[in-house]
Amino acid sequence: MPEAIIAFLESTDYENAIRLAYINPLAKADALEIINIAPSGRSITVHIDKPGKYVLVLPLNIPKKLDVAAFPNPYKPSKHGNKGITFTNLRQGDRIRLYTITGEMIYDAKVSADGNFVWNVQNNSGNKIASGVYVYYIESRGSKIKGKVAVER
């Protein structure tokens, strides 16, 4: 029985995720049959016992939709104190930007720890922002989330 060995010349982040799959030429659609799940070391060995195509596949980790919330919204310092607006379910390294409704960026920051991020309702120069509606964009794990927050001074 013929045998094929696929070797990785260099170490990669993917070498433990790569799978070998078989495409059945008699199937109505291109149905993949995974035939080797876990490569050992830096090579995959497979016995070629069926006519058809063999391909390397790499599973994709598609990020889930993030469940980000911003509160209190609207934010009223007279009611909520100077606690700021909290954005939930963020991860270290996420980027958050806030813009005026006319598109002027007023705040840009990277999240320093997993969990909640509190925006002090100031611009990047440290000045309190005026009453109004602001648009936030969050880049997280390959996803982009946008929403609006309101500030009533």
C-alpha cells in the first residue's frame, strides 16, 4: 500500500492543528473526510488506500460575536457620579476608540486587562467631553464592534 509522508521544514504555530483530509471523488459534493487528526512531531504519515485527492486543511477559529455592553447609557454625572462609562467583556490588547457624531476621534486606548474597561468620559487630552452622542469602535479578537453612548452634563 503506498504511503505518503508530509514533513514540515520549519516549526510553525499551525503544525499541531494541520489535518490531512481525503476528498471522495464519488461524493456529490466535495465532502472532506479527516483521515489524520494529530500530526506527530513535524510530519504526517498516511497510507494512501483510496483513489482521490488528499489535501492539507487548517481549521479556522472564527471569533464569536462579542457580547460587549456599555453602561450607564446615557451617562449623567449628576446621577452616576464621576465613575465613567464601563465597557464589559473586553480582553487585554483590545482597542477602543470614541468619535463625535461628526467623526472626530476624541479617545483612543488599548485595554490593559481582561474584563471591564472604564472610560473616564474625557478626551485623550484629559478634558471632559461635552454632552452629546458618541460612537465607539472596539477591535477585539479579529472582530469589530460599534455602538453609541450618550453623555448628559
